[in-house]
Amino acid sequence: MSKGGATATGGTTGSGGSTGACAGTAVPCPPTAANSIAYIGCSMADNIGQGYGQVGGKIMWTDANYGTGAMVVENWMEGGSAWPTFDAKLKAMGGIDTVKAFMVQICVLSTHSDANVRSMVKAARAKVNPGVHIYIVGQPQYEAGHTCSLAGTGGAEWTDTEAQAIAKDSTINQDLTYLGTFNLDTTKGESSDGCHASASGLTRLGNEAKAFWGN
């Protein structure tokens, strides 16, 4: 796991984050209540949620009864087809007031559009209460020289670069920070198909999520 942005030794979020030293590495400090961090993304976001649940994570949603497979940026834009899936999961998790932070994953196929990512972030913010912090992240990153065929040459790397750029944009960065990277190493068998996580990859992603959130 690699983390971006400034370090923090404490502080609060406007959405119920912890006060004092952060238990995890996310900046600002993440919330601590069960199921208080929502997420959107594609099947690789569900890989994170699945792995997180398997290693005992409690703070972020898991993939149970969710299913974000094949839902890339364009599905999560304003008016996108993926949002009813999110709404059903949100209801199952206790409703809008349960969500204190939001992990938004940039996931792409052949289209790499900054405008579409901005629309996705705007749509995400509209789904939660004011002050809920958004942690933005790209697809998992791989060892040097490896290409996830679904995202195409440079696609996975673009999502990480875009996440960092969006977080730095002063026009949209209120309550928005870059989370860091999730990582898979295909040479160590951590991917089942060159993109998605294998069983060992799920464990790695789950532990990386726990390191971010402190659970």
C-alpha cells in the first residue's frame, strides 16, 4: 500500500472522524463506526470490499449483497445506471446517516475522461450528507511493466494519476482527498486474470484497506 498527500497525526473530519491520532493512515482521520465508509467503483472495488470483509474489516462496506462489477466511471456519472445499486446497498446499511465517509474508485475501460470523473464525484457527493468526506482512489496498481488488459495500456496508471489530480483541484476539493494506492503483484499470484484479485490478492487488498481505515 502506498499513501499520498500530507501526513496527519490527528484531527477530525466533518463527518464523524476520530479525534486525536489516527488509527489508520487515511488523511484526514476516517470515521470509526461499523459500515460508516461507503464505496463505489467496479469489480475491483468489490475485490477490495470482499477482501476487507475476509480479513475482519468492519468500518467500510463489504461486497455482500452489493455487486459493482463492470460499473466504470461512466456508470457512476450523474444519472448513471449504477446508482440504483448503490441506493439499495445504502438502504441495507442503514441509510444516509450511517455514511460518514465515501471511497470513490476511478475505474475505466477504454474511455479516460477527466470530465466524466468530475461528474462521478459530483454525483457521489449528492448521495451523502454535507460534510461527508470523499477519499478518491484509482484502480489497483501492478508491478512495473504489467498491463491490466481491461483498462488498456496505461489505463490503471491513469486512474491513479487522475485521482491525485482531482484531489488537488481547488474547484472540487472541499472534503475530498487522495487516499493512496491499492496494489497487486501478478508475479506473486495476486491476480486471477491480470486485473482482478486472486484469493491471495483479496487478502492483500483487504489488509491494505484495514491499514487505511485502522480496522
